Amino acid sequence: MYLDYFKLNEAPFELVSDPRFLYLSPNHAKVKSYLQFALNVRDSFVVITGEIGSGKTTLINDALESFSKSQKVLINIQALDYSSEEFLQAILIEMGIKPYEFSKMQMLEQIKNTLINYHRSGRKAYLIIDEAQNLSQSLLNDVRYLSDLELKNDKLLSVVMVGQPELNAKIDLPEMEHFLQRVRLRTHLKALDVTEIQRYIKHRLTVAGAKLTDIFEDESFEALYVFTNGRLRLINNLCDYALMYCSVEKLGKITPMVIQKAAQELQWEPYEARFGQYKDDTQFRNGASNKPEKAKLIVSQQGRVVGEFILNKDSLAIGRHKSNDVSLDSHKVSRKHAQVVSQNGKYYLHDLNSTNGTFINGEKVSVRQLVDGLVFKIDQFYLNFEDVVQAKDNSAISQVVDITRGKPRDDTRILPGKQPTVPLTRGDLIV
């Protein structure tokens, strides 16, 4: 175990939900305030969405720890593929009632009477539904009915629904307008960006008792983002494996190359290559699309252009086999050699552990952010990356950072229609 090696009191990246390790990014802090609002007012109906592994459950547990239970009753449900009767049974079981021989009408009546008793005793009831995207339209209507229960103009039940982004699609349907009108607060829990990943990791290391919080090199956070897209659960998995890898290999710090090695051991490709078809839909109805404009690769061989390839999907495969999007006919090119992935409007080159390597400025790279005009080389082929957005803005980017090395390097540019004049040598091709 790596605890002694890094002088930690406990594992910093366990997957169990522990409020002690909760990191509040600005977005997480906002969502937490919404939860606390819902737990402190009588008439509330809150919908919170977020991707798998974004920290929703940890936020809920933290919010529940923050208020006195003497005057509040929590009905905490994790939504499964329930029938209407099973859903009501789950609620009654949380209320301490055995409902197995009740009809649906009897269960609804029992829930109402129990809520009235709570109200008369000065206690407020909260229905918290986790994984709410699993609820059918019929069950959502049951939730709406329960939220409408009143006694002398006082609502008997407040509702907090927490789920994945597809919950938005369900409640935005035209036939769910009557449900949507009940929602008082609605927000989305976003993934972390690179800066927040760094703060998140240092926070968890501190809680775990680390005397030094620079166990991770600064350049490693970009690599973590490439493979996790800021998803907390994925970050925890990858960081835990990286720490173990370092302890086994007797390495002092987590570097971008360690992140790359850990991802390879876990058989992970960059996030967009694995999950690009499940993009984080943070927009509600009528939201504008933020899909980046297209970029392209111009492939040259021996001073002439042999192909242009539009980057119109999340991952572009490069290799010798004809099944790749970009097929390079050379025995020195691996069958699956490299790929270019797009992620939040940025593009990354990822070498797929190829035999002979992928090179920029004569140096072998594994993961690298691409900028307009950057050229990389695979065997005798030069691939020039052109970004429509950057070209339109006429951005003058003179330096880029290879996240596997962390040192600024001059960008290699070629003008459209011209070919690089760097001579090929055997040392450039074979590693």
C-alpha cells in the first residue's frame, strides 16, 4: 500500500461518500446552497442534475449532516426501476410503516395521514430522491401529487430530486409542463476544470494527512483532465492507481507520464474517446449548443499533400489499418497508432503506445494539446493541425506545453500549401 510511502494517514481517493473529503468548487458551493435552502423552507421543490461521478451523493450527505433532525423528517429514496406501487412502498418503509398488503390508494392515504401527523407535531418532511433519472413519467406524476399535499395552506412535503442529465430531458417534455411548474429551483452540477482538479487533489491530500501537497507535479493535472474530463469518481480511480504505481516503481512524484501509465494499466483511453457519445448536457430546454467548430488534419508525405481529414467527431483514429479514419500505409506505423480527441472545444493528440512513436519537434510524445498550425510526425508522414476557431481569431500562439514533459517548446508551424523541410532520419523514425 502507498500510505507509508507517501506518509499519508489514510487513502485520499476512496470512492465511498465521505463529507470530510468534500471539495466545494464554485459550482459545487452553489448547488450546496440550493440544497440547504430546500432543507430550511417549508415549500420547496428542487431539481439537481450532474454527470455520473460528479459528486452529487457526497453533496447530499453533507447537506443532511448540517441540520437538526429533531424538527425534520428525511425520506431518503434511491430510485430504481420501480413500479408505482413499489415506489410508494419504499417511501412508507422509510417512514417506518410496513405497506406490503396495501393498495395504491391505501398507500397514498397512509402517506398523507403520516405527513399530517408530522406537521401537527411541528416536524417538516423532506423527500430526497437520488438517481431520479430512473423515474418514469408515471412516477414523476406521483411525486408531483405528493408535493401538492397541503393542510391549511401549508405544504406537507418538500422534494429534492437529484439525477443524471437525462432527468432534464424527461421533465422538459411538453406533457410534463404541469410537473415543471412545481419546480422552484433547478441547477446542474458541472465537472471540474484543470484548475479545480488541482485544488480538489490538494484538498483530499490535506484531509488524508499529507505533509506535502505537491505529490502531483503541476503538469499532471492536464493529463488527468484528458482522461477524466473532470469527473470526480474517475479522478479518484486514476489518482489512486497512480499513487500505487509510484510506490511500486519507487518514484517520488506523480508526473504526466505516470498518469499516462496508470491510464494504460486501467485500459483507459482519453475521456472523449470512451464516453464522447454521452456528452454532459448542461443545457435546459432552448439552450444554445456549444459544439466547437470543425478543425482538420492535413497529411503530407515526401513534400506533397496526400489527404485532408475533417475533425467532425469526438475521436479521429490514426494508424496503418484501413479501419482507421486516417490510414497511413507504412509498416512502421502501428495498426492503431494514435488518435486526436476533441474535448470541450480543445483537441488532444494521444499516442496509443505505438511501436515507433509519435513525434513533435523530433521528440516523442504521448499526450499533447494541439493548437492551430502544430505539426506532428508519424514515420514519414507529417500531420498539420488546423483549428478553424483559432484561425478565425488569428490567434498567435507561439508556445505550447507537452503535458508529458511540462516544458515550454517552440511551436512548429507551416503555412497552408507549404511542406516542412525538416529532413527525415532513422533516429526520427525508430525509438
